[in-house]
Amino acid sequence: MMDAQVRAKLLEINKAFYDQYADSFSVTRHQVQPGVRKICQSIRPDAAVLDVGCGNGTLARQLAAQGFQGEYLGIDLSEGLLADARQLTQAQNAGTFTFNQADLADPDWPVGLPQRRFDWLVSFAVFHHLPGKQLRQQTAAAFRALIAPGGRAAISAWQWQHSARLRKRVLPWSAIGVSPADLDPGDVLLDWRAGDTPGLRYVHTFTEDSLTDLARQAGFRVGEQFYADGKTGDLALYQVWIPEEESNQPAA
């Protein structure tokens, strides 16, 4: 199990990154990735959607563009990205779009959500920023409890290692005073460059098997899996998780 102090340090690195670089990061996140677009095609216009790690609301705007008329709730840690999301979606004239702040490192984060379950829970590029197996399992279990009968969870995990450019941005853990012995296999420290002073981000590298294991431990089975995004079409691993006891029911 990852030491609590190490986990707190890695969480603070990512929080500081999104606090400091929300504006420049948001500028790079207006394009809807092919994998996200594919998932959106499966979401019914009247669905109740929870977007965990919604960022600047890219998914919300894609849903609105395809005629979404349901209830959408986006949550994120970064108030800067949430402010962008609210501004960029305020002109939508159909559906309900709400954005709230939440910290997945707080085990009580679901308490602040509406007392309902969701037809779709989507969480793109989130799990790989959660340090430690315990926190990832805790979050996946929370997802399971938030899904309505017949509902689905759509998950993506960054496959940074498929990019030669990103492989050059891996930094030694000594840069932040952390020993590799205190980390999980697949944990890396990457720098971020978008015209500002380089920032730092913690990333956990998922394999197909490790992401599938996370789903199973939380009571899901994997209904669909594919790679998408980036110039080579494999910069993210996507899975659609189906609650195990409801695996034969249709998605909303």
C-alpha cells in the first residue's frame, strides 16, 4: 500500500498543476477526442450523465451539439477549469448542464451529489492521476454505487508511452524527492509545456489487464474496449464498464 505521505505529495503535485496551469491546459482541451465522440454516440438524449473529471466541459458541449436534452452534471477538482466549463456551456438551450467542484481524494465526495443514480458515468483521463491502488479502488467502488440499473461507466486511461514526444518528458523521481521504491509499478512523473514554465504531473500507467482488474474489483465487467486519440490513434485506452449483476440490461 502506498504511504499516505507519498500519496498526499503526489495529489498535491497534480492539484498545484491544475491550479497554476488551468488556462493554458484548457486551451489545449477544446477538441473532442475520437474516443470521447464514440462514447457519446451511445448516450441517449434523455440520459442522466455524471462526468467525473469534466475539465472545461468538452463532453458537455459535444452532448449539446448532438441534441442532448437530459441532465448532465460535471465535477472536477479545478475551479479554474470549472469556470471555463460554465462559461463555454452557458449558451446551451436544451438539457440541464451543471458543474460542481469535487475532490476524489476525499472519500465523502459522492455525498455532495444529487440523491440519484446515473445512466452514464463517464470519467476520461482521471484514474491515471489517482496515486495508489487503494485510492483507485475506492474511486471505482464509488462509481459502482452511482450507476442506475442498466447504466454504464465509460473510462479512459492515458497511454502516454505510445508517444515519442511524451516519453522524452519523463522526469526522475528525485526531482521531487520521492523514492521509486515508494511508488507503484507504472507510476511516472511528466513535465507539461505549453508556453509557460514547465509544470509537473503524476501519472499512473494502466495496461489493459490492470484497468480490467480495477473494474472487476469494483463489481463491473468490461463490455467494450478500444484505443483511440492522438496522431497514431492509440494515446488512450477506453473501456465501457457494465455492473456485473446487470450485464444483460441495455444502456440508457
